[in-house]
Amino acid sequence: MLDDRSLYHVSKDAFFDCGFTRLPSETWQDIPANGTLESSGYTLDGPCEVWLDDTQVVSGRNCRTEFPHGQHQVDYSSCGDSCTLRWYWLGIQHVDGIYSWQVYQNCIGLGRNATAWSR
């Protein structure tokens, strides 16, 4: 079902796989040395996940309460020399008596000394 793109509305200027980000990214970022990831925060209740390639490194059932400032501790060791970080958040919103899911996702290319190269 997730592969059937006709079932989903994607916001204007967004990409189905990575939201408002796009891979391959023109600007890869260095793997954070401090083991953290900071998002802009969570304004809606709902689950979130962070993946490094095929390895899930963060998950929460209600990320608004579990990560109130959008800060996550991440073990980047599975990244090796380079990987793709994927961040997902399913925010639930109640509008006019109806519950609705909003899907947020971003993709970031990470690498050691990423400023010196691009994938």
C-alpha cells in the first residue's frame, strides 16, 4: 500500500520519498561527532523514527512528549563512512471533529569529511 502513490497527496514542491529534501543531496553533512540529532521539534502528537540506511536508531510512540525539544541521542556507528539519515514523523491533528494524519519526512546524506566530497 505504501508503494501506491495514488493513495497519498504530497504537498506542492515536496518529494514522495524525502519530503522537502532530496537525495542524492547536493550538500552532504558530516556525521555529528556529538551523537545527537536535532529536529525543529514536535507540535503534534504522534510517533517518529530515525533510520541510518536500514538501521533504526531512534523511535518514539509520542515524540511531542518523549522529545520535547526535538533533540535525539543517536548512535552513528552503523553509518560507517557514509549513510543516509531518514527522519519520519506521523503527526495526528484534530480539525473540525475529524482526526487526520500528517506525514513528515526528511533525508540527509551523512559522511566522514563530507565537506570534502559529495556522493
